[in-house]
Amino acid sequence: MLKCKLTALSQLLVGAGREYPYIDADIQAIRLCRADGSLIPYIPASSLKGVFRATAERIAREKFEVCNVFSNSCGKEFSRELREKEEKGEDVEPLIKKLCKVCQVFGSLGFESPVRFSNAMPLLSPEMDPESLIDTQTMISIDRNGRANPRTLEYIKPGTSFQFTISFKTKAEDWMVGLLLKVIEMINQEKVQIGGQKTRGYGWCKIEILNLREDERGRCLEAWDRLQK
Ligand SMILES: [Zn+2]
């Protein structure tokens, strides 16, 4: 399991529509309801996984063929065979190896992702009001008829830190962790943004891994670099 700390370097928009009627913003920060009824802004696991997968595709395409999960998922070809083998209790490993590298890590049609992301929850001291992490900005867009169209959106303030984990259902192979590390490198090199309003410079982040030794890191990155078709 990788324990990660994500810090927003710019405004971060992880938003939904008008979910809370008492909040005056057209795009509202996604909040999680805690046991005590209070709301806390967070980055959903699905958003993180989406960014990681899309970035992993960019990285993997430099060396390998990578399918398009939406139009032509490589799992399509094997999903029936995979299910049949699973039902018979046969070894599915050789079949999984036929999937593209990205599907092997992030899942595919008929093949559940071995990697799990948690939600990224903000690091808050108990006396801190979660709402203090959020600010609003009004964006004006001009519609077809030349009318100004103001929209207010909520964003997470720069400097806010979150914690999340990336874990594996079974023991991860080194190259898989290596690919995730490459994704994190891309994010840290400011080649990838998270969330919305990217063209306005939102979504730059830094991710630190809190529990990976330098030698493990080197071994995993090397495993990815060494990987052949
Ligand atoms: Zn694939």
C-alpha cells in the first residue's frame, strides 16, 4: 500500500452541480458527509483513479500498445474466456498477461482492477472548519448572443493537503508500482492537472509518497523501464 499526501499548488476544482441548496455556487465542491453530520470537501477515489489511468496511458503508449477502454477495450476479446476460466477455477494469469499494461493495472471489461484508490481526505486539525478550505470565484463567459454569463464556482484553496492510499488486491508486481510512480512523477513535473478549469491554471498538485523507501522506489521504476512487450 502506498500512503500518499497530495498538496494543491493552485486552485483545485473537484466539483459537482448544485447539490446543496443552501450553498450559493453554481459549481460546488464535492463534500462528504461525516458521521456527525458535518460536511468535508474531498477528492473522490474515482477522480484520482481517472487521472492516474489517463496519465498511465500516456506513459505506457511510449513503449506499448494500449487499448482505448471506451471504444475498444482489450478486455472485450478475453472477457468471456476469463469468466469461463474463473468459473472452472483455472489459472487466469496467462490470460491477464495478454491484456495491455494499463488494463492489467487499472482493470478492463470483465477484469476487476487490482489497484484500489481511497478517497483523498483533507488533513485537518480538529479545530479547523472544513469550509475554510473552500473559496469561491465568479467566472464570466460570453454566450453566443454576446451576453455575459456569470457563474460562481467553489474551489479548494492552494496549499490544502490531502491524504489517500493506493493499495493492491493481491501483491503488486514491481512494474505496476513503477507505472504508478511514473504517473506521480508526471504530476509533480506539472505535466498533468487534476480536476476542472485546467485552462485557467487550476489543478496543479504535488504528491509525496510517505511510506516508500528509496531502494524500493528505484527497484520499481527500474522494473517498469526494463519491461518488454
Ligand atoms: Zn487494455
